[in-house]
Amino acid sequence: MIEINLLPIREEKRKADLRQFSLLLGATFLGAVVLVGAVHMKVVGDLSGAKSELAKTQAELDQFKPQLAQVEEYRATKQAIEAKLQVIEELDLSRSGPVHVLDELSVHSPERLWITSIQASQGIITVKGMSLDNELVALFMTSLADSPYFTRVELLETEAKDVEGLRLNRFELSATLVTPRRSTSGQESAGGAAVPAGTGR
């Protein structure tokens, strides 16, 4: 019987498999290194490009800084001038306000109604007077409510009273004073600010 020793063949096959595995492992490691290197190079390139773009943008901003500062300065100057003009307008309206208020009271007072007392405090005017009847008081209040210088016209008190043999109606009403805004055409419009008490000449 012929005996064949297979141990050397198996040893050679084992060594060949080991060499193949080592080559595969080395190729995998090399591929991983190449991939990591490529990703690293891309990240470095992107970072460099972003830094370059940032530097370019910053340079453009620095270039326009003087113009931006000048615009802000002009804007601040404009706001200051507008504030001064508003103050001047408010002073002018406050100065002429009481004159207009008295004129409005005179214009809107119906016949057979007399005003005996006028008081103003903190933008509220209190008017006392006498009339022949309550209808005249109602007409007076309606007329005042239509004036651009008065709002929230309210009747505080009314009482029938004999004066020198005449049966008269004593009344007291209040209203909120407003200063109409002047339009660009120089006319006055309603919806202004309250007239400060005690102003005028």
C-alpha cells in the first residue's frame, strides 16, 4: 500500500491562505487611509474656501463702513430735526390753543344760552351757564361735540332756577380739550393732543 504524506501540501495551502488574507487586510487598510486622506483634503479645501470668502466679505464690509457711518449720522440728524420740529409745533399749538377754545365756545353757544364760568385743569374744561330750557343745553353739547377742540362732552348737572322773576335752567358740563393737528395745507384737523391747562397769552 502506497502512503502519501499530505502535510507539506496542507502547510503550503495554509501559508497561501494566510498571505492572501494579509494582502486583503493590507489593501483594506490602504483603501481606508486613502479615503480618510481624501475626505481630510476636501474638508481642508472647503475650510480654506470658506475662510477666503469670509475674508472677502469682511473686506467689502470694511470698504462700506464709512458710507454706513455717514448714513447713520444723517439718520440721527434727521430724527433730531424732526423731534425739534415736533416740539416747536406743540408749543405753537399750545400757545394758540386757549384762544381757539374760547372762540369755539362762543361760536357753538346757541342764542338764549349764557356761559357764566369756565375752568380748565389737566386737559379737562368745565363750563357753567344758564339757559332758557334743557333743549338749548342739549343743542350746545351736540354742537361742542362736533368741534375739533372738544371730545367726551358730558352733562354734570342741571337745575331749574328762578333768576329775577325768570325761570332759567342752570347747567354744568365737562369736556376733554384737544389740539387739532394742522394738515399740510394749513387747515386744522381733529385728533390732536390735549391742550395743557394754563397755557396761552
